[in-house]
Amino acid sequence: MTTTRTHRTAVFPLGVSLLAAAAIVLMLLVNPAGTPVYASDMFGSLRQPGEPAFVAGHRGDRSTAPENTMAALRNAIASPLEFVETDVSRSLDGVPVLFHDRTLKRTTNGTGPLAERTLAELRQLDAGSWYSSTFTGEKIPTLEEFLTILAPTEKKALLELKGLWAVGDLAVVTDLIERFELDDRIIFMSFNLGSLSSAADLAPATPRVAIAKSPPDDVVGFARSFRVIGIVTRAKVIEERPEIVDDMHAAGLGVMVYTLNSTKTWAQARALGVDGIITDKPSSLDRWLAENAPGT
């Protein structure tokens, strides 16, 4: 499907709230020279029902290695996947590290909140043996280490900002993205709308998506208000409200779903026309899409 790129800062689709319109006008005033970013810039043509979605490996490829470790990230990058998803948290001394949980217990031999440990302390922990003895000695990686292996490839990354990132906190992340020249291959995403607002203010050219377990009725207005190119939500939401996909696509916005790990849910998502699927089994999903492509 060919998506018409209506300049989103000039034309407001029917149904967008006055609040959303005001937010877009404010963005123009604050950043009048900002380059608009569209969902199709990152996702390609927005999908029609039945067309295969892109695949994003959840926390790397955690079906082959411990989540958010360099092993899982390398495996995802080496696969045919277009996107790699990972979580970005902060150490006590402000270093961006790749870690999902608030506390260390589940995926390391440490305890207590990650945010109360310096990077040097975090590097002493084992982040692999909980998964398998094969991965004993795996460390919690830094964002810089991940971007180092991402940059030479053509892969794209979804960086989930965990918790609230103020502008000052996020600057170290955007500086790294700029240093590696990855602005056009990185998407910020977060449940925390404050973090997305910080990202929009600090790096308006780096696209953002909002993670919403239960999107509001005016999902397009919501997306416009927070200056995002799409949403990530649960597959159940899309099944119950399939009009979300139609409304978002009509506005040039994308829809992703998380975290789908079975052929049944993959088939349902493809039938609904979502643009991306985040999965713990990226290689299996990629094979399933190839084997079940239209005409095969």
C-alpha cells in the first residue's frame, strides 16, 4: 500500500483534539527547522491486512542467548531481522546500560536496584549463567557497546527507555546516537510519556513510538500530541479495536504489537495489518513469515 505523506505539521486530520493541534504548533515554534519523520521512513510502506510485518527481536534474540546481552544482540544482528529491540536503563553514575528489570535478581547474580550500582559494580556481575552455563560470565552491556556492533550493519534498533529520562539524563544517549551516525536507524520507545517528551525536545529528528497497553479512544490525537510516529500495544487491543490500525494508517502512523511468540498470534497480527511484531522468537517468526507468504 502506498502511504500518502501529508505534512503532519501543516494539516490536522479530522478528529485530532485541540490539545494535539496545539502541541504540534508548539513543536513548530520551538523547532521550526525540524525535519519531519514519518512512519514509512522507518517501517517502509504501511501494511495492508495479510501483508507480512517486520520482525523485531525482543531484547535481542533471547531464544538463543540471555536477554539484553551482547550474545543475544549479536545473534539478532546476524539474523535476517530488520529490527533489534533492547532496553536502556541508567547506572548510578549515569551510564546507559542494556537491562530490563528495575532490580538485578532475575537475570544476574546481583541483588537490589540496578540504579543503585555504578557501571564498575555492574560489570562485576554475571548476567548469563541464569540462562545457561554456556553463557557464564556474560556482562550487562553498555549502550555504547551495542551501538558499536550495530553501526557497521544496516539493521535498525528499537531502544526502550526504561522509566523517566529527563533531558539532562538522555543527552548521553542522544550524543552516542549522533556519534555513531544512527539517527535514521534508531527509534526511541517508552511507556513513559515524559521520556518521549524529553527525546522529542532533545533529538526531534530521531523518531519515537509510544508503548500503550490501553490506547485512548483518540489514538491518532494521542500520537500527534506526543509527537510519535506510531504506537506499540498488545495484540489483544488490536483484535478488540481493529479500527486502530485503519485510523493510524490513514494518518500515516504505524502500529506494532508485543510480545507474540506463537504461530496463532503471528497469523492474527498479520491478518490485522500491523506493521511490526516484537517477539522472543525472531528467527522462528521470520521463517514462519517466509513459509506463509502470499503465493507460497
